[in-house]
Amino acid sequence: MIKHIVMFKLRSDYTKKEKYVISLQIQAILNSLKNKIPEIISYETGINILETPNSYDIVLVSTFENKESLQGYATNSLHLEALEKINKVCSDKKTVDYLI
């Protein structure tokens, strides 16, 4: 099994209120994928509650059976469409994938 974690940082030109609204929108976009992409075993999103210089705004924690399943998810058209929307409002993104 593979755990896939992604952290998203919104652009710094957004106000605190705008960041919250955009975070909710991103969370909804990501959550809409969990029942549409068969490779997903588990899928959880969260919005950051602390504002520190090192904080990211949104996190995705998901689980896949193997590398092939993760690759199938990564190349799925629904996932790519979601990323296109999310990348427009983010300044940075970090990922980690590890075996569990």
C-alpha cells in the first residue's frame, strides 16, 4: 500500500477570508474525486488551522494499493482537471509518497 500526501499553499496575495473560501472550494474539488476514481482506497482532506510561516493551507492524505494504482489516479482525467483548477490559485505544492 502507498500513502500519498500533498500539501497546497495558496498564493500570498489572497486575504485571510479569500484563502478560507478558496480552501473550502479546493477541499470540495478534491473530495469530489474520492467516489469517482476507482484506484482510491482512502482519501482525506483538511484545511490548516494555524498560521505560521511554514504552514501550508490544505492537505490531502490518500491511500493506494500500489504504484500502478497511484499512477492511474495521477493520470486520470478527473484528477488532471482538478489539478488544473487548483494550480491556478496555489503558489506551491509539496508531495510525499511512502509504503505502508
